[in-house]
Amino acid sequence: MHPLVFILLTIIGVLFVFGVVRASISADRERIENELWKQGIRMESCRYAPFGPGMWSVWSGRKYAVVFVDADHRRWQGTIATSLWNPAQVIIAKKTPPSP
């Protein structure tokens, strides 16, 4: 096989894997937002955090650091785990102090 064909196939493979991971993270954010919305909670931000709290206690799924506001307008920070097969579940959440 010609070396350029090998390089081209490698690049295509890397781009494919990157696209699948990106689509998965996008779907996770949507799933988390929908689960919170069902409970009357509004999500402010969500970022991928694989090494956050719950890394050793919850093995399945991907972890996200999420900032959300509950129905009483209190702001919370939390870590949420989700996967393709399981609904989003809050691992840990704590109320953020009010900003000065």
C-alpha cells in the first residue's frame, strides 16, 4: 500500500472519531438540559469534566460540570453523569454563594 493512502486513511479515521465524540457530547448536553427542564430547573452552563467529582464513585457515563438555577432562583453547581443508555443523574450539587 502506498504511504499516502495510509496517511489519508489515518486522517479520515481520526476525523471520524472526533466527529463521533463531538456528536456524543452535544447529545449529552441536550439530554442533561431535558432532564433538568423536566424538574423545573434551568441549565446555565454545561462543560465536559471527566476528572471532576464522582470520577471514582460513578464509573458509567460521561461527567459534566453544570451550573443550573432551581425554581426558587437559587444557583447551583453540580456534577452530572450521563450516557447513551442511562438518563442524566446528579452526582453532587452545592449551592453557589451569591455574587457581591
